Amino acid sequence: MGLLKFLFVTICILWLIRMIARLLLPVLFQKMMTKAQNQANQRYQEQNPTPEGRIKVDYMPPKVKSKVVDAGDFVDYEEIKTP
């Protein structure tokens, strides 16, 4: 008889825990998500915002000067076809 009473009480307690978890866990997760979202928004706003329409260039590669070869004057020509 004691074993049946123990099993019945254990099953009732587990059932109650399950019902309470079904009610409370969604609320807790929603609060956690709202808090995380607020922290992310706060971090984003703390960064140095660049003004609208401005471009910030962090790195600009050095300009490579091409060597101009002085090969003389170039003359345009037309090709003449012989019949």
C-alpha cells in the first residue's frame, strides 16, 4: 500500500511541475529575449554612428605610378587594300 501511495504522490508532483512549466517557461523565455534584444540595441546605438550620406574609408591603397615608356611618336595609319 505504501508503494502505491508513493507512486501516486510522485506522479501528481511531476504532473504539477509539468503544468507549471508549461505556463511559466514561455513567459520567462519572452522576458529573456526582450532583455537580450534591448542589450543588443543598446550596444548598437553606443557605437560611433556615421552620419547619413557619408562614407568612411579606413584604408586607401597607395597609388602605383606606372612607368611611361618613351618609345617615340606613334602615327595613325589607314590600311590600304590593293585590288
